[in-house]
Amino acid sequence: MTTSIADWLKQLDLERYTALFVDNEVDLQTLKVLSDADLKEMGLPFGPRKRLLAALQQGHGRPVATPEGERRQLTVLFCDMVGFTELTLKVDPELLQSIVRRYEEACAACIQHENLR
């Protein structure tokens, strides 16, 4: 779904500047490459200019639906129990399940403690 420049500006409560963008032939594709100086040259006031740039940078009210993704930081943790394979051969499956559950709870507590820092 593609949004018009007027619709996008309306989402940001900046619809009163639609004519400015239309008069300068700024469409959604062009909007993505405009700098602060470009917007200033167009005559967009300081406050709306900063709000528009922040919205573009943060991806709020994306001006165009694109197939591109966004980058996010992801932390992956791998934990392993030493001797787990041997343990599976020595203990009852129900006891093993209890051991694994306690191990997972201990790992979760450590992760939660680290996240609170």
C-alpha cells in the first residue's frame, strides 16, 4: 500500500504544509532524500522541519510501504549443561525434566538480572 504525501503529512499533523510540498514537486520518494537544508530552502519552519525529519529517521508513519526491513539489535544467548548427554542415560526422564526446568529457571533469572542493570 502506497500513501500520498498529503496522507503522510496528515498522519504527522503537518497537513497545512501539503501545498508547500506539492508546489516544490516533492513526492514520497523525494522526501526520503531531503536534508534539513533542503526543507529549510523550501520554506518549512524549524519546528515542523525537525518533527518531519525525526519521523523519517524513526520510521514513524512510514511514507511508503517498502519491502525493506529495518535493522534491530538482537542478542542471542546459547547455554548448555555440561554432561547433559551422560545425565540423560543415568536419570529417570521425569527427574531429568525437573533438572532441565530448574536449569532454565536459573538461566532466566541470570538474564533477567542482567537486563535490570
